[in-house]
Amino acid sequence: MSWFDSPPSSDAGVPESGGVCRDPTAPVVACRCATSLRIIGCHAVGVNGTIRLQAEADCSGGTFHWTSSSTRVTLTNADSSNLHIQAGAQPSTGRDAETITVQWTGYDCSSLSATINITVVCVVFSESAAQTYGYDDFDTPPDHTDDHVSVKKLAATVVHVVVSGGLNGNELRFSTSDVDKATVDPAPAQAAFDLTIHGLDQNKAETNLVASVVCHDAVEITRMYINVYRERVVRAVVSKIYDNRYAGTTLTYPNLDVASAQPLINPKAKAAVVRYEISDHSATGGATHVPYDLDGDGKLTWDIAASGGLEFNKLRDSFSSSDQRIVVVKDMVSRYYLSADAPLNATTITLRGITNNNFLVVGSSYPLGTGANLETVVVQSASKNSATVTLRSPLGCAHLTGEYLEFPAAGWSSNPIVIIEGTSTEEDIKWTFFHETGHIVNHFADLQAPANIMNFDQGWTDHRLRYKPQNRKYSPPGGTEIQWELIPRT
Ligand SMILES: [Zn+2]
């Protein structure tokens, strides 16, 4: 049986001019002019969608009138040969549940009627448990039209599909908007199934997955987004470092299992079509002694204006690799050093080596000096490229050139990346490999988003990478970023 057309309604058993027998089950209609009335159009419509039906009588002239007792559809233009059907929000209770009837009346008052049964279908896309890459539902599970599925270039993934209303997947049409970006396999004869999506030869491309009614003009039911990406492979090598001269540098997890970070990270990274290969610099998996603690305070001392400074240079020079290097140390302090003496009651201080790296925050307080000279200063004004910092209150002590102001930082975007154990758990250190390489390798910003690996601190509730725009923690204020799209793909 044709999907498109109702059987002709005409006199029973009388051969038409073409010699084809008429449908013996069709109603017998007495008519001097028209002998056949048929309906052309779709047999299904998506919820909240519209379709047209056309009635054709084999006689010119006459009038048409359409009716339906269905509560699922509304008929407009019902007194013409062209009917518009608006479906409501509810799918049919079963296949062909909505009956539409058209009556044709000739000028001689003869009449014919025909009926068509249609199905109001709802198609819902969602994440499949069997997917290969990622799925972002934009945190609006009832609305899939804003959803994005990711797929690797020249690879495949699946999207879960549920069709309600009474039809199966193979009775609808699933396609993509751009067949040079992604393609979709035919759907099976089931109402709930996984649909296979193939990414084509594209480094970075977006298209749509579209569900349509199988019909002359393939009326769209619904759609969602497909993102095709070249896989980003991040190779990192981790060195766990202590200085055997100073007990304060001893690591809590000297035997942290670096290789186990890979199966931890990759199930999250794959959502953005990223894959990590992480190795341990140490053949034995232990910590490496490097005499880096030059001032013997048990911490890595980071000279902010020098992009690290002498202690960091010891770590940097302790190993080489063409992969992204990561060092894990027990603790770190970050400092700005005074470039000039600051007398008692002064309201400004001058920092050494500032070249667009003054990160002091107006209104924030920082410790300045040591021992009897230690005091807390509050910044009144500062700018990124200015060595001069104005204080909210006059200094309570005199400070000499070379004294320092301490700045709270968990790590710096350096090569090697420096990760501080601090009081982190072993697992959070592994997640921090993911976070810190995210800054360097994938150009991600720190976020205000606890469920995202790029959340500005380790208070994670999840470690996802998202397509949905994420709120940046720092600059620009109110800024957002789409992580999947930021990742370099060439
Ligand atoms: Zn960060």
C-alpha cells in the first residue's frame, strides 16, 4: 500500500478507463460527473506540526468540506481542496488513530466522500548509554531541539530515539542537513532505538539531525545538532618532584599512579572528542629528587613577574619531553618582590619586573613582608601593566627592596605545568592534570561551573566538557565559552 494516498473512493467494481478495477471496499456513490475522489498527502504529522492534505475529484468544479472527530488535530481551510492540519501537543494513541474525511459535492448535487487516517507522532532525541563521544542536553532534558551530539571525524556514535504515536523508526525519515558533514543510518522497525550517526571528513563542522514524515515534501518533525570534530590528542608526561634536602617538599603521594589518570579522564574528555595519553616520567613510578628548594622553605617559590624564577627553572630543566610536561610538587608560594624601598606611612609600593603581569585585585588584601615586618595591605588601585600599586591605608612598617607580597595562586600556566599537592586527594590531583592541561592545550578559561572540569577550584560535582556556553570565573566579566568549539582541531 502506498504511504501517501488514500485508496480511490468510487463506484464499486466498475472498470475505470484505464481498465484498473476500483477498490471493492470503497463506498458506492451515485454520481453523474465525478466517479473518483482521492486524498493526497502525508499519513503522519509531528506533534505541534502542520501538514497539508489535498483532495482531488476527477471532475472540475464542485465544493469540498473536510471534517474530523479527532481531538489531536485542528483543521483549517476546511472548505477547500487544500486542507491544513495543525497537530496538537499530544501524539496519537495508536497508528492511524486520527480519521479525516472529505466530502465533495458536485454542482449537480452528487457527492463523494473519502477518508484518510493519519498518526500524530512525537520524536524525542536523547543521550544513548552506548554513545561513543558526547551529548550536551543544555540542561533542558524535555527540550532536545537545543541538544548537541559530538562525533569524531570518520567515526560513528549513536543517539537514542523514541517515537510515540504508533509508528516505528523505519516509517519516518532520519537525515542530516549536510550530507558532506554527517550521515545517519536507516532507523529500525522499532519505536525506541539507537540511531547511528557518522561523522564525515571534517575537522570541525556542525549540521542537524532531522526527523521527517515520509511524504512528498518530507515535512520536518523535529531536529537537533550534530558536531563533527577531528579528535584532539593530548600527550602529557608527569614528573613528581621533591627536594631530598628539605622534608617540607616530601610528597603525600610520591607513588601516585599516573597511568590511572588516563582511564579516569578519557570518559569525560571524549565528550569533546579529546583523548589523553598520560605517562609517568619516572620508570619506577616514584618521585624524583630535584634540588629546587633554593631558599629551603619547603615550597616552590614562584616569582610571578619572572614567570617562575630560579626555583621553577630547576624544575623546568630537570627533564625534557616533546609532550606537555607536568610537575607535581608539595606546595608553592607566589610572590611579587618590591623594586624600591617603601617607607613607613607610604601609600604606594613598586613591584619588580611588571610587564602586563600585575594580577593584584582592587579591594583584596595581601600579606607584605616577613617576621616583625609582616603586615596585610589592601589594594586601592592596580593595573595589569603598572608596577605601582596604591594602598588603601598607609604602611604600618617600612619595607626594603626585595621584600615580597604574597599572592594566592594554585598554579601557573607554565611549561612544565606546576601542580600543587597541597591537601588535594590523589584523585583530585589526577583531575587537576585534566584541568591544567585544559588551560594550556585546549585554551579553556577557569569557570564558575562546579560540574565542569574547568571550575576555578576543586569543588567539583562532575568533570564534564560542555557545548553549552559556560560562565567564565574571571575575565571578561559575564563572559561565556563553548568548550567543544574552543579546542584546536588542526
Ligand atoms: Zn584553572
